[in-house]
Amino acid sequence: MMSLLWGFGFAQRSSESAEWLFADPQEVVKTTTRTERTVYESFTTVRVLTRSEIELSGAQTVQELLERMVADFQGQEASLHRFLSVRGAYSSSEFNERLLFLLDGLPLNDALLGNFPAMMISTHDVERVEVAFGPGSAMYGPNAFAGVVNIITTQENERPSLFNGYTARGGYNASLRWSSRTPNGTQWGMQASFWRDPGSDRIRNNDTLVRSVMLNTQIGAPNRRHWKLYYAYIDGDRGSVGMRYGVFPTPHDRFVYRTHYWQAEQSSQSETRSQVVRLYGLTGEQDMLRSTPLDNFGLGSRTPREFEQSMAGLEAYWRWNLPQASILAGGDFRWTQARSAVHLGGTHSGTNLAVFLQGEWNLGRWRPILGARYDQHSIYGSQFSPRGGFTYQLSAHDILRASVGQAFRAPSYIELYLQNFPIWMPVQVGSSWVPFQIDIWGNSKLRPERVLSAEVGWKHASPRGWSLDLCYFYQDIEDGVTLFQIFSNQPNIRQYNNLFDYTIRGWSAEFSAKLGKGWNLSAGYVQQRYDARIREEYKPPVESAVLRLAYWQERGLSGQIAFNYPAVGVGRTDAYAWNSMLNLIYHQDERTRWSLRVDNLFNTPTELSWRVPGGSRSVWFTFQRDW
């Protein structure tokens, strides 16, 4: 087992003018409670990745950014896309990440699969990422199971910007963003990206091709009644990884994801009261395992597996500021629909009506919080999601926190109604591998997955320029959904069922320090234990760590070297080693920068998943120009 990362024998005082690059305790976030709090004052663990950190990371997608820069996330490779495990709340089926993704507050998790592939958003489109760990259903409802990730695209810099990146094997990233503000306060912005990640050079057909457009308009001043209009289109095309020793489609198939997102929000605020009313929704289609020529797998031609989906919602909430407290109350109504004549048996729809209430109090050193949400769904019934916690100011530089709450993940339409959906498992016959067909079926009687989570933590923010965040967490998961062989005499038929109950216990730590003018060090560590029988190929690593050393300046050369443990290893894997990433940035002037990123610097053997080889050393070259 690896030793802890925190035994540094120094605490250097940095320049008073130096800025935090990592884990700034004074960063203000709204994701956890929908109210403004600093990271230091949050009653759950919060991680924030700012624009400077995003540039230093060299990450091309939000998926890369989270799994490489935050130890609490572990990347997992499925046959159709990469997804994220959060503090051991791994995916027990192909798609459920047990995370709620937001794009500027707009829910991204769809009704068809219940997830969102974070690899579909380019980091050039992102200004910052806020992550709130722990149960979030008390504020957000379904799918805020193990945490909430808010991807914020609002640009602080109004300059137009062009970004280009290139790598071997046909990888590229071209992105343009533009924003403007009129004298009367109206602001608008546009972002468009077109990029291809070539994937691993050790396996075929695992590249990702994405086209996206995001438009936003703000009318009126933020300190009075104003409107925000938002639209996003994401078109993704990803190759099947072809899981060589597990269940997979063919190594030639593609996963196509096309979705339109929209939101219209009206908000107003005064010293004593604020309100938000918004309409939001999505419509899109997915083609899972799109047919391609099957030259050597012997399956013949197949019909594309096409699905369509829609969602529309109306949410409103109000906040009242009292002398020693604030009260937030609201409601949410959502309508969802999924369609597939072949694989869902037609059209299915459902409605969800919810109300939520939250109170925060300022009682000297104590800041308690208590909230709850009640959801009533037309398919799977009612869910009650309470949450409570507090922070206690021990001293000027130390704060304690504790929280406990319940959350749930709604069964997706795929899990509920899928029928006659074949995939293939390779079976060895003699010296050859032949395909064995498995038919996947949904289960309309599925219950939502539920979790009871608790956390106790301590944060120290030293005036000498370093901080330490420690926490112990506990997750008791019930009714976990996974695939199961339902007939002993028919091994080729599998169905989604509520089969898993298990407990995860663990602790995490994050250390950050200013080592001198422009120099910053960050180390993160997570360890987790399972109190249940869980198949090894589904387990994320028992422990994971991230170590980052960065140098940042506005002009000249900046850079970061980062180390991850394990080297993208999941489940039964022999890839438990350190992976390394180097990113060098040259700021030619305040508007022009060049970047060179080297992945797997020391060419460590890696695995994307059990016996699926990862990538070797690769190089990205990027250029950005702001006008």
C-alpha cells in the first residue's frame, strides 16, 4: 500500500501578493446549497477548478479534468463511454455514474440513460467547475446521489478567443468563443467546439468526435430583475472500446449522442428577498451501437439501435434573508419521455412533482443548515430526501463540519423498459474467440437506488499560505441496480434488478501550499473500504491520489507536472502504478498562449479497465489567441 502524501517537512511562506492556484479556501460557490458560501465555510467537501487550473492541467475535456486533477474521482471505461466513480460509488451497470451534472445550473442528466458523458464538453468552453460531494437530492432531486458537478461556462473575459489543439493519430481541438456587452447591460455569448480525441493507441475504435454549440444571453442588471436565456447543442460520436474479456458490443460499433438543451431563467433580488423562476428542457436522440462493417466478428448486418427522448421542466424558488438566518423554498415539475419502437416497445413518459425547503442559521461560531425535498414520480413513487449539517469555527484558521443526508438515483428508461437488446460476450473455442449473444431486458418494477451518507471534516487555512482539508465519509447504498441472469436454463438473458446493498467507508485529504511567488503544490488522497461482496471488475481502486506541482505567471513560461495513482486502474487490474502528465504553457503576451502537453510522461503500463490496455506516451500541442 502506498504511503500518505502529507509528510512534507516544510511550510514555506510565500509572497503576500501570490494567488492561490489550488484549493483557495475563499472561493465562493453556490452549487452545494444554491446560496453563496466560501469553500472554507461549506458543510460538505467542495472542490473548485478555476480557469487557471484548467489551463495548467492541459485537459481537453471535463472528463479528463476531473479524473486527473481530483483524487475523489476515478475514471472507468465502459464499452460505450468513459464515466466517473465518486468515492467508491461505482457504476454497477453500463451507464449510471451516480452523479448529477449541471451546465450553468441546467440539469444535463437525461431520462434515457440517467447520466451525462462529461467527455462531451471541451475545457475551452469552461470557465470553472464546482464539485459538491455527498447527497444532493435535498436541493436537486433525482441523480444527485453521490455528488453534484456544476460546469460553469460564463466567461469573465469578454474578449473573443480561438483555441486550436493537435495530437498524433488525428486528434485535434478547434474552439471559438465570443461575448459582448451593450451599454444598457445586455450581455451575450457564443461558444463552438469541434474536436476529436484519438483515444488509446493500444486498442482500436475508441476515439471520440464531438461538435458543440452554446449560446447565452443576459438581459438586465444582476442586481435587479433580469433574464438569462441559454441554449446548448452537443453532438458526440464515440467508438466502442471492445472490452476484450467482458461483455461488449462489437469492436466496430459507434455510440452517437445528439442532444439540444435549453433554459430560460428570470431572477430578481433585493436586500431581503430573491427569487428564481426558470423553464428548462432537452430533446435529443441516441444511437447505441450504430452498425458499421463487421469484417471479422461474424455477426452480419444489424439495424441501428435508435432512441429518442424529451424533457421539460418548470422550477421556482425564493430566498428570504433574515437577521440571523436565510430560508429557501421552492418547487419543481418535470415531464420526461423516451421513445423506441424496437427496443422500448414504443413511447413511455413520466412526471415528477417536487417541493423543497432549506434553512441556514448564523449562530455565532455555529452555522447549522437543514433542508429536505419531497419528490412524487408517476412511475416509481415518492422519495423523501432530508439533509442536515453544520460548521463550527474553532479558531480564526480552523473550521469543523459535519453533514448527514439521503439521496436517490432514479431508474432510467433504459433500465425500466429495454427489451430485446443484444450485446456479445467473447467465448474462447479452441484457439479462437467467438461471439456469444446476450439479450438485455429492462424491469418496470425497479426501485430507485438510495443512499444514506454522512461526513465529518476539518479544514485549516494557514496565514502562511497553506491549507489542509481532512474528512471521513460513510455511504450506505441500498437497492443498487445491476444486470442479473434471471433464468438458470437461459444464460443468454439478463435483466436489470435491485440487487446490491453495500457500505463504503473511507477518508479523503487535500493539501495545498504556496511555495513561493508563482509556485503552488497540491496533493489529494482518498481511501475507501467496502462492506459487501462486490465483483472485482466493478470496484474502483481502494485508494487513489493526485499530486500536482505548478508554476504560474501572466507572462512567459508556466507549467504543471501531475501524478495520478493508480494509472487508470479499475477492478482486477495489474496497472496499479503512478501515471504522469506534464503541461507547459508559454504566455507570449496577455492574449496569446502556446501549450505542450505530454501524457504518460514515463510511459507507465496502464489499463482503461480490466485487461483493456490504456494509452502510451502521447503529446498534445495547443494554441490560443484572444482578441
